[in-house]
Amino acid sequence: MNEFIEQFLLEARELTEQATSDLLALEDSPTDKERLDSAFRAFHTLKGSAGIVDFAAMARALHAAEDVLARVRAGKAPITTALIGEALGCLDQVAQWLDQMQVDGEPPAKAEAVADSIVARFAASAAHDAPTPLPTETAWLDDLLVRAEAFSGKVRTAVRYTPASDCFFRGEDPAAVISALPGLVVLDLESNGPLEPLGSLDPFACRLVISALSTAPGEELAQFLRPHGDEIVVRSLIEQADGDGDGAMPATARTLLEAQLGLLAESEEDGRPGRVAAAGRVAANVFHHLRRTADAERIEQSVDAEDLARAIAAIIGGPADREPAPAAASAELVATAQEARVLRVDVERIDGLVKLVGELTVLKNALGHAAGQARDGADATALAATLKDQHARLTRLTAALQQSVLGIRVLPLRHVFQRFSRLVREMAAAGGKSVRLVTEGEATEADKAIVESLFEPLLHMVRNALDHGVEPAHEREAAGKPPTATVRLRGMREGDHVLVDVEDDGRGIDVGRVRRMAAERGVAAPEAISAMSDEEAADLIFAPGFSTASEVTNASGRGVGMDAVRTSIRRLGGTVHLSNRPGLGVRVRVTLPFTVMMTRLMIVEAGGEAFGLPMEAVVETVKVARDRIAPLGAMRAIVLRDRTVPVLDLAEALGEARAAPPSADAILVVVAVEGQLGALEVDRLGERIDVMLKPMDGLLAGMPGVAGTTLLGDGRVLIVLDLAELLR
């Protein structure tokens, strides 16, 4: 990808976000002239940027939106919900084009038909505001095609050229431009208005409108006519084939998915569960890589081999086989695709890094001097003291460098919060509810990986609040509440943790109904449910398969939303806590580490292999007589400080053979996971180290029991275990 495209993508994404924010603010405050001007400038700049990278279709679509906003600025058209919706839809398409450019490194080749559709929608919505036809209307094209019927099987593109009245003074010759048009077969000239009397006619003003038909493709003509910008309308007369174009699946992804179908079709029963699990994981990872979150979720919800095969086949089979999308799907797809590939960094942080590099250079020279002393036979005691001092300096500088680098990786929560204004607007409208979104603490910073992983769990929580918590306006008024509900997204920093709240002022959780539905769905035994406190019963909404919805809708009812929240947050090393206020609302608080990259580990050995355990989960290490570990059903357990703690043989759990026969004593690492204690039996305890954890990615993403990897000082790869998954 060349540097112009990279710069264009960076600026275009920022302008798209700015325009979206301005449009949503205008919907709430239609008289806000500053927001209107800002939105107009964003569309105008986007259009100009598209022209610079030769993306004519995008420029034409944005020009149509810009025209509508210009009429609003001039007082010739009002701001309406329909207008805002059309403008947001245009930005949705722009975002999808940008995503494809990020992958391909160039403007999409087949975007003309989509741009035509956007232009037509804006023309239709603005028709009643304009006394004269818009230049993008198709009457001229219909008339031209009728008169050129003899060429109907040959022409591929139509062109409408309206030269500026002063074009001659700018050195332009419209006749020369149009006559050089590739594939020209039909030409039509007309006046752009009533002709003046001959005596007052200005011979130096161009009054022509030129229409033409060509056998050349629209992309070629758009490139040829690009210098004339807004004076040209290019219309493709060839419809795109089904399944081809911007939404086409890459051939590599299709081949990989077809291979999974072949794996699922194998009839041999031996190893079938493993094949099904592997095929599902690979297929889901393919769709996550393509940023098709809805398809990935559909794959993950498949319950058996047949269901999984049907889901994969339906998705790769084409649009006709796809499930209908929810009302807010367009906004969700755009939102989930936004991953920060470029970070804007405060220059002071860069200066701090430069200073640290300077100190490291000095230290490098000092170590070189110490090495020279050692080579020359310097006194060992003095040399040891020098090396100890330099090692202490290296430790300090390394820690400072790590903190500086992590500081550069941070993003404000604004990066994820700003996506929800549009989503809440559309989801509330789909549910017939009036909802206001309030965001607080947007400037709170966290590691890029944390911020970008927050969107999906927050989306599930916001959906849950809108679908189950927020009441319709008439119910709220009957309860003495404002008819418009409030949903708050709040971020804050607390020590080394980041807290994110999703809070609503709805009806709260009906704990009695939760108990009944949990018993009906078999979430827990009825006796256990009855013995739970109200707080514990409310927490059942996070159980897999639990839902209080009476029917399955596009937004809820499948029982996967809140379970997915807790699972996602646990993978990030965080926790989820729910506070219920019946009749007043619910607050769901997510507590996350500031960064998932820097982790303190305890190294242990099991089955002759080294593994890393997160230190924040380690409670203690004990060495006990092996006869104290007793069988308990299918498991083993030990009593420690009057508590029964289950014991898991780590080597056996990971499928590793023991390096030596068991000794008389067992070494146990007691860990706390999700408030419960467990003990891992290991062969040997190792050192404690601070590492930069590398998450599993590609086809290995989501591998159960593995949190990531890191490199040891001797070059070995250390696998860091996911204790929550391992002990489940």
C-alpha cells in the first residue's frame, strides 16, 4: 500500500467519525449551526480526498450528500430524521469502502452501482425541496438511450458533462475533451438554459451540456475525466453480478471454509468430536479475520456437526442463503470493523522514549568498557561490583522503557464509546423506545488491546439494557419517570485497573422471574436456586443459555449475550459485577487490567515442559504428603485450612507424560479463579518473571486453556495458561 492511500485511510476514518458525531448531534439539536457546518466540512473534505486517490464513485456519493447539506445550510431544506438516516447510510458505505481499501491497498473496482444508488436516494429525498431537477437525475439518460437504441447492446457507460461557463478562460476545450473520450459512440449537445438574444449573447461563456454514450467501462472513463471533477456525471449501465463486488469473500477464505466442510463430512466416528470442534474454531476465526462478526457468532452458536455444516454452507453459498440482518446491522458492522491501525502519539511521549534510548546508549558503552576490563584481566571483585551496578541501571531503564512503550499503546475509551451513539439510536428506534445515551470518562486511557476488545461485550450489555431494562415511554410515565430513558457508558481509572460501567434507569431485574426462568431452563437445580440470595439469583443472567425473553428476536432471546460478556471479559483478565435496583435500573461494572501486554508470571514445570501461571491468580504454593490428596468422585481434593480444594494434575490435564515417577510429596500451586480455589500439582516451581504477553492469533486464536506465549531468556517459547478455562 502506498503512502498516499495510507494517509487517505487515516484521514478518511477520522472525518467519517467526525461527520457521524455531527449528524447525531444535529438530530438532537437541529438548530446547531456549528455542528451543521462541521458536518458539511467533513463531507466536503472527504469528497476532495477521494478525488486525490482517484476514487470517483466515493466522491460522487459524498457530493450528493454534500449537496443536501448545502441546501440545509442555505435554509432551503429542513433537517429531518430521514435526511440524517440517508447521510449516515452514506457514511456506512464509505466505511465499508475504506475497510476494503485497507485490505486491497486500492479503491474498490466495482463501486459505481452502489454510488448510483446513494445518489438516487439523496435525489429522491430532496426532490420536494428543489424547484428544478437535480443534475444527477436520469431523465437525460433515459432520453439519450431511447434515441440511441441502435447501440443498446454495445454501450457500457453514459457521461453527462456540464462545463463551467468560464472554461475557455481556464484553457479548457469541452469539445476536445469529449471527442477524446474512449469508446465514444453517441454524442448529444444541448443548451444549459434558455438562449439569450443574439445581441446580448456572450461568445466567451460556455452554455453547453454534453451527453455521451461509450463502450468503455465506467472506471476507465471516470479516470479519464477526473480533472473535471464536479462537472462530470459518469453512469455505469452494466449491473454487477450477484456475489461479486465489495462484499465478495476472498478465495483463500472460501477454500479454507470448504476444507472445513470436507472435514465435517467425514463419516468415521473415531475423533469426530475433535474434528467438529476444530472445524468450528477455524471457521469462526476465518470470519473474525474478515470482520464478519455476525457470521462468526452464528458459527460459534452451532450445536453439532450437521448444524455447523449447514451454517458454513449457507454463509459461503451467497446472499440468498443468509439470515436476515437486524435493524441496526449496518451500524454494527461498521462499528465492529474499526480497529486502530494507526495511533496518534503525544510528542512528549516520543521525547521520553528518545531520552531513554540515549540513557541506554550510555549504558551500552559502560558495559562495553566493563567487557574490556574483563578481557584485560581486571580485579574480579571490582569487576563484579561494576557489573552489579550496571545491571541495576539496566533493570531501571528497562522498566522505564516498558512503561513508556505501554504508554504509547494506550487509547482513550472514546475510541469505543463513540461507536454507540449511532447503535443506540437505531436499536431504540427498532424497539419503539426513546433512549438518550450519556458517555462519561471518555478520556480514560487503557491499552489498545483492552479498548478494542471492549466493543462486543459492551454491545451485548447495551442491547440487554435496551431490550430488557428500558421500558416503553408510556410505562415510564406511569411509573413517574421521564418518557426518555437514559443509558450511561462511564469509564474511570482505579490504580492499575480500568472500570467501565453500563447503567440504565429502567425497570431493573425481576429476581423472582429470573429464578423461575432459571429453573425452567435447567440453569441450576431448583433447590440451589431457592437457596440463593437475591444478588446471587440476579447473577444468573450471566449463565450460559439463560434468557428471560419469551421469544427469539434479532436483539435477544438466544441466551448467549450476557454469557458472552463474562467470557470475553475473563479472557482479558477482568471481572464483571452486577448491581440491581428493582424499579430504578441496573449497573453492570467491568473491571479490567490497564494492560494485557505486561504480565507477571510464575514458571512451573509439568511433564518435563515449562508453563507460565499468571501471578495475580496464585494464592500460595505448598508441599504436602501425597497421601493427603484423596479421591473425590472423578476428581481429587485436599483439605487446606478447613477448605476442600480440588486438585488437578497439570501434566495429566495437558496430555503430558510424567518426566519421573511421583515422589512421596506433591508440590501444589493454589490458585483463585472466579472466587473459587483450586490446586495444580506440578513437578517443580521456577522463577517469577515480568513478560510482554503475546496473545494467540490466526487459526490458534481462541485455543482453550492458553492465554498466550512469551520468550524466555534462553530462547524457549513459554506457554502461558488460561487458568479459568483450564479449571472449568
